[in-house]
Amino acid sequence: MRYAVIMAGGSGTRFWPKSRVAKPKQFLRLVGEKTMLQQTVARVSSMVPPERVLIITNKSYTALVQQQLPEVPAENIIGEPVGRNTAPVAAAAAAIIEARTPGASMAVLPSDHYIRDEATFCGILASAFAKAEAGHNLVTIGIRPYRPETGFGYIQTVAEKSEMAEGNPVHEVKRFAEKPDLKTAVSFLESGDFLWNSGMFVWRSDVILDEFRLHLPELHSLAITLQEALAGGMSVPDVEAFYQAAPSVSVDYGIMEKASTVHVLPGEFGWNDVGSWQAIYELQDKDEAGNVTDAAEVLMTGCKDSYVYSRSGRLISLVGLDGIGVVETDDALMVCRIEKSQDVREIVAKLQEEPWRKYR
């Protein structure tokens, strides 16, 4: 029995002004006709039916999730009263699954990544499930790097310790590495044995709970209490009590970096973590000048390598600009160098102050 756990609690600050507190990145249509969350669920539908999909999100977004995913049962939409990072997400999901289907396998996936080659991805995910189901294995999916990226964590593999799982190679993990500086990233790329950490994991529910017992005993105790409480069915108060008491820690730091039976499947399927407006620009088809326009009316002259997004209906004109990003909503306009678009987070931080809070 296989489950998919979709992490959908992020705030999406790097996509302001389109992304707001009330409707962050994962609930937006940024690439394609479906929202990022809808695409994620649809991507795994061939191997995990809606009744075995769990959505872990902020408590304030549960109605929005139900609206976008009516096929997912309401009791499978788990609202976090407070954010506690990814380890409590994994522990709570494992407790819920173990209460329903002991020993089931579960994939833990971000809700806001873009994957171009979905068929290849699903093949690798199936292999990850097979490896996880074969024993006491924690499995992750790594992305083959093609540039010295400083914005991702890395996974180093043990090349001589590899095997095949349903047609795809699986390697033992030597270590996890934090986001490197440029010199280190270059050395990682040149070595050939490092992968980008995608944040996608597969394991059995009983196996990951045992790893919590070994490495995060406080969180394990809370998870077992939750599991026992949910034996008779879903209970929102019990889930909220779990989160209120849970420590904030990532599953990478709390479990994956410490566990002894970690494996990784290399993936090449057009993955992008869609971390900024620049990523959206890079994913779109461009005109002969390298420009991308996603707006009703745009006029450009003497511009290249620029991006325009708007739903206001107003005419937007650009003259003599290179590498510029323009994002317009009904009440806000953001203009930046496209390669600096991640820095919009600094603007979002200022929106916590009056009189700017209405634009959050």
C-alpha cells in the first residue's frame, strides 16, 4: 500500500506580489494550466489514488486545498496550527498512515516543484518505492547537477555501493552537504559523485518512526501518542496537540544526516524548485530577443532577456531594458533585475510594518 504526503505549508515570499499570505506559491498557476499543488497531486495519481494522498498545510489553507483538490478526502487535509519544519510533517504523516495501514510505504514530496518529464519522474519514484519496501531503507531522490549551484544542498553518493531497483540505479549515501560556496560547488560538480538534494523522500511508515525513535526520541514519543489517538479515526485536536508540542527541526538534519541506511536515486527529469520569478522566466518559451510576456497587452522596444507578468489588463510598455522582471497585480507592481528576483523577500519583510501590511 502506497501513500503520498504533499507538503503544502510554505509562504511563497519570493513570488510577491502575486503570492500573498492568503494565497502563496503552491496555490498559484505559475507554469501551466494547473496550480503547483494540483500538478503535484496529478503527477503521482498513476500510483497513488486520492484517498491515499495526505496534504500537510497551514491550518488557514485547508479550505483552499479542499477547493483545489476536491478529489482528496477532507480528513486527508491536515492543517498545522504552527509551522514546525519538515521533521514533524514526516512524523505526523507516518503516525497517521501507520494508524490506518501499518507498514505502508510513503513518499514525502514538496508541493511547489516543477517537473518537465513526468513519465521519467514516475519511473524513478516507483523504483524509490520498491527500494523502500524491500527493507529498512530511507530513500531520497537526488538531481544530477549541471551547474555549480550554491542555492541547494548536496548528497554525496558511494559509487561502488550501488544496485538496481526496477531498472533505475540506487546508490548508498555517503553524506549530506549544506549549501556550498561557489568554489565548493564547482568541486562538487567536478567530482561527479554529488547530487542536488531535491527534498523528496520515500520510506515505510514503520521504518521512519523507528528512525525517529533512534534520533529524535521526543518527536517519536509525540508521534506514537498521535498514532494511538488516531486508531479510531482522524482527530483535529490530537493533530493540533502534536504540533503544539513538537520541536522545530528539518528531516534532513534530524534524521537523514544521522541514519545509517540511506539510499539515493539519481534523477534527470527536468526538475526545477521554482524558487523565484527568474525560474519562471527560465521555464517559459522566449521570443527572438529572449523576452517572455505573460500579460494581455505588452509593448517592448529595444529590450531583451526580460520578463513581464500581469493580469491587470493595463498596457505595459518597456523601452531599452535588458534582464528586467516586471510583475503587476491589481494593487502592486514589482520591478527588478531578473537575476535579483529572489531578493523580493527583503520587500516582503518590510510588509510586516505599517502602513504596508495590507500588501502582504
